[in-house]
Amino acid sequence: MSTDVRFILVDDDDFNNILHDIVIKSILGEGVDIETFTEPEKGLEFIQEKYAESSDHTVLFLDIHMPKINGWEFLMRYEEFSDEVKIQISIYVLSTSLDHRDRNKAADNKNVKGFVSKPITTETILSIARKEFSL
């Protein structure tokens, strides 16, 4: 797999980030570019800096239940980014939540492409990769 396939994982649980990194690479290959952040603020900074000067399509898996800045607050801050940055990133909310309100809130957000249950499955990764990267 080429490095044209890029993911960002924003989850305060380092174990989840490691697990999802392993799962993605085991399915799509070691050449996949994956950035992980346990601090949402650092994820936002990375996106603002890297994507202001690039044109790299990326899938972002965003946990919604995090301390300090939760996923919904992350999305509010992300909304302030330029369209040039936002067009490069497809966001999928990632959660263990069974609350239908979380799914509805994700569905109502124009920057969110979908709601994914943890842990990420092979089928989910393949489906998203086919859709986002035309694999």
C-alpha cells in the first residue's frame, strides 16, 4: 500500500490508538501513513499546520468521549479551519457509545462522514478505504 493512504487517530486512550494502528496496517499494509494523538489539541495543531500546505486526502477517526476537549468540541474548533484544509479530511466519529443521540449528532454534522463503533473492524476499514481512497 502506498503512502497515499493516510489516517489520523484522535483518541485519548493510547491503547486504542495502538490497536487501531495495528489493525489498519494489518489490513492495508505497513506503508499506510498513520498519525496518532492522545491530546485532541495536538491533533488540531497538526491538521492546521500540515494541511494548510498540502493536498493529502486523509481519514480521521475521532473519539467523542475525551477529557479536556471532547470530540464535539474538537469538531467546533475544526469548523474554524479553512475550506482548503477541511476538504482534505474525511472525519469518522469513533466511539463505544450506544446512545442514539451521539449517532444523530454525528449525522447532523456536515464535517462528519460517518459513525464507527470501537473497535474498528476489518470490514469497516476496507469499506472506508474503498470509499475514501478508491481501493
